[in-house]
Amino acid sequence: MNHLVWFRNDLRTYDNTVLSTALKDANKVIAAYCFDPRHYLNSVYGFKKTDRFRSKFLIETIQNLKENLAALNIPMFIYTEKPEDCLPKLISQQQITSIYFQKEWTSEEAAVEMALKTSVDNSIQFKSFYDQFLFHPEDIPFDAFSKIPNVYTDFRKKCEKYCFVREMLPQPEKLSEDNFIDTETNIPTLQQLGLEAYSEDTRTAFSFSGGEDPAWERIHSYFWKTEQLATYKQTRNGLVGTEYSSKLSAWLANGSISSRSIYWEVKKFEKNVVKNQDTYWLVFELIWRDFFKYISLKHGNSIFKIGGILQKSYNWNQSKKQLDNWILGNTTYDFVNANMSEIEQTGWMSNRGRQNVASFWAKELKQDWRIGAAYFESMLIDYDVHSNWGNWMYVAGVGNDPRDRKFNINSQAERYDPENIFIDLWNNEHT
Ligand SMILES: Cc1cc2nc3c(=O)[nH]c(=O)nc-3n(C[C@H](O)[C@H](O)[C@H](O)COP(=O)(O)OP(=O)(O)OC[C@H]3O[C@@H](n4cnc5c(N)ncnc54)[C@H](O)[C@@H]3O)c2cc1C
């Protein structure tokens, strides 16, 4: 049996169900990753689907994954082509019998899987696994995805009571040296993906580096070195600096680390250092992440539609001038401007910032919320389809917020940035 592990948003060797299962009964295992050219084109809203910040992070992630796979004697083939164009050739050259991959359900990802299926021989087996969750779909206390509650608290309480988090998988065992071959394929540069190289803004909240090793270094630092986890709930609404929140989202989004691993690391911390509301709260937030994945499983493409999952109709506007002012930080609110400047310069924005700029865009300007979501999709280093579109729907009043709130931006700024430290950092001319 010759197996191909087709990496998607599960870019790690550790605690990876797809990789571990593929290794079980194989004579030979090879890996592949495709920088899909469609991900670097413009979306229907006119933004690059993946701009420079996430692309650079992804390039670093693949470099790290390639090295970690090589240490297991697994060769990694890297293409800048559509999977359905390059993988059939690889499958035939390497006499592959089965393809292992993480199951994705959003329409674009599902279409790629279908296109790949139709471009290879019928005898090739497709084996896909859900591996992006904290609570595995087979373990949740709901009979079907259609039964997932639309209110977060109902979902969380039932999962916390009746569900469990699976153990992490053992470290994969190294294959024999003859499994390794020279792949003679290269990781593209930013320029080859049609993007410009850039140097990091010194004001960045966090100097992100892609890959599972940097993800674990962050865990080591945030949990064990500085013990910031012990005060997470108290600091998580911060705006400036590396330590106000975990910053794990970028690695979680492309699967460099599993949500399960973070959960079990929290449990270790609770045993060895302290167990309190703050340590629990990180898990609480990881459950939010699961919630939006289940909402997208339940509602399918509605998460991308203007009426959202509630199918609500509002009078949405589409003003190019308002869009330019929002993106360039020329609105009437310094707090919105500072946050928009941060995302434009670094690909990052705090959760507090995201809520405020999204509320301003959708609720105050009454602009089509999908344009805001598409801009975030382009810019965010931690873009995750479910978390982004789910949170945008939530803030825009077409999703899961039972109270349909609008943020008072001035009072938010006074509360979270009382001395204008954040505003001054991002609104003053950068030297
Ligand atoms: C409009 C809007 C768009 C967003 N888009 C994204 C996105 O594309 N990708 C993304 O990962 N998060 C998104 N979020 C959620 C949240 O802002 C980020 O997860 C968080 O700011 C990341 O920082 P952190 O890792 O330091 O989070 P922490 O506060 O340390 O939280 C730990 C982890 O919990 C999860 N989490 C925390 N808050 C949320 C939330 N509200 N929804 C879902 N998961 C959460 C994340 O995986 C995060 O890494 C969005 C929020 C809003 C309001």
C-alpha cells in the first residue's frame, strides 16, 4: 500500500490524525502540499484572497513541515498548481493507492476535493478525517449537525457536560531511510505568488513565525516561561504587546497545532502551576472556535450570504468611498482608524479591535458586511473561514448573537484604551 498524505489546513506532524493513520499500514508514505493559485487571485469583492502576511506565514509553515517530515523520512512534494492538476501525475508516478487528507466542507474546498476525485483513477481510495476540532464530530452530544444549537452557551454547556476531548496521538514513528526520496520541488517565494516582499512593522503586536515548531515555542513561552496563561481572562481584551492574549490563532488556523494539544497543555498547566478562571477561559475560547465550525457545518453556504444564517434582510449599502476610508483609517473614530491601520500594516488585529471595526462597518455605516469579511479574509494572518465569517455574521446581526448588539465605539475606546496608548501607536506617523 502506497499512501499520499495531502496536507491542507493540518500542517503539522504532531497529533495529526491524517498522518498517523496513513503511517499505520503503509509500505510507502509520501506527502504533498499545493499552493493553489486560486488562493492568490482576487475575490469577488476585489481583494486578494490571501495577501502577503498570511502567505509569508504559510511559506514558513511549509518549510518547517517539510523539515519535520524529512526527519521522519517522509518526502514532501510542493507545488504551485491546483491539486487536481499536479496530484494525479504524482499519484501515477509514485504508484499511490490511497490519498489521506483532512475533511473540509466549505464550498471551495469541497469543489477541489471533487475535482481531484474526478481526475484520478477510480481505484484510488480517498480517506478523509475531521481533525480540526476540540470536540470530535463523532463525540458531540447532538444526533446530527442540524441539531447544533444556534446559541453558543447552549452548545458549550452540552458539550462540556456530555462530551470529552480526545487524547493526543503518540509522536509518529520514523520510517526507514529508503522511504525518503529527493522531491525536486520548491517552495514558492512571495513574488512567485504574485505578492510583494515586505519588512515587518516594528509596532507589531507579535512577530509571527510560521510552522509547528514556532507554535510550540509560543506555548512554551506563554504557558511555562511567563505563565501568562494564569491571567489570560484578565488581559485578553488588551490591544498592545505580545502577552495580552495567546496569539495562537494563526497556528491554529492552518493546523500547525491542534486545538486538542492546546487543551491538554492547559490541563498540564492547571495540574502543575494553577487552575483558575483564566486557565478555563482559554478552553472557553477554543470552544467558540469549534462552535463556528459546527455552525458552518450546519448552515453550509448561508454563512457567506448577505442574510447570513438568519436570512435577515437589512438595507445594506456598498460605498467605495466608505470602504476606502475604513481601510485607510480615515473614519471619524480614532479607535477604528488605529485598528484598521494595525491590520493593514501587520495582518493582525486584537479581538476587541475586530469587534469594534466590524460593528462600525456593519451596524453604524450599514455597509455590506461581506465586504468587511472579505477584507479580513485577505489581510488576516490567522484567517479561518469559519471563525471569520461566523464572527462577522455575529457582529452584523445575521448570525449567532441572540442580543444583536451594536458597539459604542467611544466608550469602548475609553474603557480599553484610556490613555490612548494604542491609538497613539497606530495613528501617529510611523518613523
Ligand atoms: C469580525 C471578527 C473576525 C474574526 N476573524 C477570525 C479569523 O479569521 N480567525 C480566527 O482565528 N479568529 C477570528 N476572530 C476571533 C478572534 O478575534 C481571534 O481568534 C483572536 O483575536 C485571536 O487572537 P488570540 O489567538 O490571541 O486569541 P485568544 O484570546 O488567546 O484565544 C485563544 C484561541 O481561541 C479562539 N478564539 C478566541 N476568540 C474567538 C472567537 N471570537 N471566535 C472563534 N475563535 C476564537 C482562537 O482560536 C484563539 O487563538 C474574529 C473575530 C471577529 C470579531
